[in-house]
Amino acid sequence: MTTSTEEGVWARRYHPAPDNAPQLVCFPHAGGSASFFFPVSAQLSSVAEVVSVQYPGRQDRRTETSPSDLGTLADQVYAALGEQFRARPTTFFGHSMGATLAFEVARRMEADGAEVSRLFASGRRAPSRHRDERVHQRDDDGLVEELKLLAGTDAAVLGDEEILRMVLPAIRSDYTAIETYRCDAQETVAAPITALTGDSDPKTTLDEAEDWRRHTTGAFDLKVFPGGHFFLSSQAPAVLAVLRDHLSVRG
């Protein structure tokens, strides 16, 4: 099946928000789905309209083609949601692959004359910092091993063979997209960037997180939390407080 361009297919809104509230657009990690950010929506709906992006190839979009190129995915997201992003003050929050995707969508927004209030880049090294990772080339068992190591996929999914086999193609596409992505160190956005990282994340060193600084012409700050790659789950109250502070000012 071809990929949908309908706004409602890509954007999930789980809770009502006040009129004219700023938007918080959330971009999931590789293998992740929009529902990962349901708790964020529940906690922040009083200060923002939380929009969670649903990528092709998973959950109710499982019959759609999941692109294996990050630039293509960024193009698709912006084609479907660009007008919605421009409708009110918009903040991006992306975790892992989602952080890099948010950066690429922000570049497209700014090239189109729009702006992002701030980009929160969580659990991902700076776009120009490359590692020679080849998880996408592993067999299915190797891919599942990586998911278990990072603890970012629902345990119920990892324990259900039928469901797992259904989602592995999309997960492999995500890993291909992020592991083959390249970005020049000179590429920037005007949006201020806040990088968030876990102090024991095997996928991002503090130095690699700090290098997000070079990808904005605006303000930058780095926030370090206890934990590994999915520190935002174990440190949810602290992460939500950072987002709430920003959104309350924007509101």
C-alpha cells in the first residue's frame, strides 16, 4: 500500500487542550509508535496540544510502506503536517531517531518560512556525529536482541512472536534510515535546541550530545539525567517538568 498523506493518519491527539495552546509535536524512536507519548499527552494537555506522530508501518498503519531513508520520512511528515505545524507556536520533541527526524522536519519548516519554538533532542547524538552501526543488517534475532538491550519496545510485543514478526519490517526500516543518515556539521536550524541525555546511555556520550550546539544558530542547553537510553521513562517527572516550563512560557 502507498503511504497516506492525510493529516489525521499521521497526527495523534489523545487529550483535549485549551484553545490557542501551543503545540508540542512528539517524534518516536526507531520502532516506536505514537502511543509511546500517550503519558506525555496526559500530563501536558493542560498547557499544550500534544501531537504524536505516527509513522507508517506500525499499529493501524502496519500495511503501509515504512521508508528506509530518513530524508524521505521527513518529507512525508512535513507534506502531511506542515500546515498544521504552522497554525500555532510549535515545539518539537524527538527521542532517539525521532530527535534527528525532528531536526530534519524543522529544517524543512524553516526553509518554508515557518519556525519551531524549540527543538528538544532526546537520547540522540548530534546529527553530524556518526557511528558505524549496522543493526539493520542483522538477522531478525539480532534485531530483537538490540531492542531488548535498549528496552524501548513494549515487553508484550517482544514476547509475542506473531506481533513481533509483523512489526520487524518497520523496525528494520527505521534502523536502516537512522544508521545510513548523514548530516554535514554546518547544517543548522534557527530554533533553539535543548539536548537531553542519560548519563549512562550507550548510544550517546555527553560529548556527542553537546555537539547539538553546532546545529543551531539560536540558544542551546544540555540537560543530563540519570539513566540509559530510555532515561525519559525512568526520569519522566523531571523531563516533563522541563517541557512544562517551556510550554507554560510559550502559552
